[in-house]
Amino acid sequence: MITLELNIDNIYEDGESITNLVEVEVEEPWAPVENWEELEIWADECLQEHTGTGRTEGEASYFVEITKAPEEWQSLVGKHFEWGV
């Protein structure tokens, strides 16, 4: 497990935008960071669950940027992921 800091932008179809900076503990990526396809699968399974604000109605888009990672995972910092776009 690793601890990451995530900047999460939740954008809803009514125009509301909510940004959260959260610290999460997740599984380490199982593939090299340079393998973008596998890294996206890891993000789908480990990061996407931390998006959202509890709203259950309407469409939304979620944007996650890794802003802080342990020293051995610094190559994750700055990586962006999107869902619902």
C-alpha cells in the first residue's frame, strides 16, 4: 500500500464544480508507471472510487491529479486521470 495526495475536480452537469485535496491509501501500481494503459487500469481500480461528492443525480466528470507520492513513487506525481468525460 502507498499513500498518495490527490487533487480531485468533480464537475457536474449543472455547472457546479467541487475540488477536493485528499490523502488516500491505495495499492501500489502493478505495472511500471511508463506503461500508460496498465496505469489507467490501476487508476480505474484504485483511484476512481475516491471521486464524487455523494451526489446521485445527473451526469458528472471527474479529474484526478496525483500531487504527492512517496519518494519511490515520485514518477506518479503529476499524472492525470479522467472519468465521465
